[in-house]
Amino acid sequence: MIWAMEPSLKMECKTIKFSSHAIRRLFEREISKERVVATIKEGEIIERYPDDKPYPTYLLLSIMDHIPLHVVLAFDGESGACYVITVYHPDQDIWMPGFKTRRKP
């Protein structure tokens, strides 16, 4: 099933592919691929970038064991492929409590 553009739905990717940048960040930040996949499947979409090229991009949030994680991915609606761009633990100095909204500069 290909994910629909409804805010209440979760990402449903036919395939998940990791960019070389994302793989480097996984190792540097000690984040498992399993945690990223769980975020894609169960996390909340908190930002959308529909005009990004070559595919629309999304910022997802999950909080597991009190540890927040942001996953940035691109979604190819035609093939159903999700491309993980990067992953990181959001910084409390940049994000409001709950890690869904950026602080104003």
C-alpha cells in the first residue's frame, strides 16, 4: 500500500533505502536501522516539504524510551520507495518541548 497524504496516516513504504549520508549519521549517532524503520512506520509526520525535488520530503518524529528521533525522508509516490536522507536526535535548544515545533530565532 502506498502512503496517502493524510495527516493521520503513517508512512507506508514499499521499500526503504538509506542514503550514504544517512548511513554515516546512523553510525556517528549510534542509531540503529531498526529504530529508523520503526520511526518511519509508527512516527508522526511533523513537517512536509511537497516542493522538494526529486521527491517530496517529510520530517518524522518518534519518541522511544524517552529518546526523540527525527528522520528526514523523501517519498517516491510512483514506486512507493522511501529514501532516508538523514537521522538525528533533535536539539532542545532548537526545538520546543515535544520536538514538533522549532523555536523562534
